[in-house]
Amino acid sequence: MGILAPDDDYFMGEALREARKAEAEGEIPVGAVVVCNDTVIARAHNQTEMLHDVTAHAEMLAITAAAEHLGAKYLTGCTLFVTLEPCVMCAGALGWSQLARIVYGAADEKRGFERLGHAMLHPKTEVTGGVRAEECAALVKEFFKHKR
């Protein structure tokens, strides 16, 4: 696991804002932001229901927006903050994007990529998990509590 940086709490708060937008839209409350040079360059939240697209996860939408912002396909100097541990699909895309760092909030023991290890990620990508984990997990738990 990576080391917590001073601004991790702040940027996870920005990802949580996105997660709350997803929740308000009836989506699973997962939010993500991409940060480059201490500036948020992309924001996204789950939109699988709205777009009728199983690949419209917050991470996928955020890296697409970040690449568009930078005019480049690689995000080598960037950090992704996401409220829930990325799934295997997202981890594969994150690996191709060559992010410098991935910071996630709550672990996803059922579908998260960590159970398979970091082999899908770029070898230089640093991973930090558990940032504001309780707050991130509570959003998802409450969402599903009301769905069932």
C-alpha cells in the first residue's frame, strides 16, 4: 500500500462530492476525480443507469475526461481518487492510462481488483487504499440498504 499524501483527504472529499451526485441520480454512489499538479482536471461519477452502459463507471469516465483535458492518452503525472476500490475492468483501463497513483476509499472485497493483485496496473503506479474508507463505504451501504 502506498503512503498517504497531505492532500489525499481533500481530494477524496472531491470524489465523495461526485459520489453524492451519482446517488442523487439513482446510480451506485461512486465518484472519481483526476488530479494533475494539485489541480482537479476531471470529475466523474457512475452513470451506468443513465447511459445504459455497464462500462460507464466513475473511473472510466474520469480517465477519458482527463485524457481529453490533457490532449494525451497517458496520465503519467496524474492521480485518480475514487471512492470505491476499482473493479477489474477499471483496473485494466487504469493500467493502460499509466497513472502515477491511484487512491481509493472503501475496499470492494467482492469485485475489487486488489484480490487479484496489482498485475493489471502499470508497474510504476502507486496504490493507496482506505482514504476516508468509512465515509465512502457508508454511502454505498446506505444506497443498497434503500434499494433492497
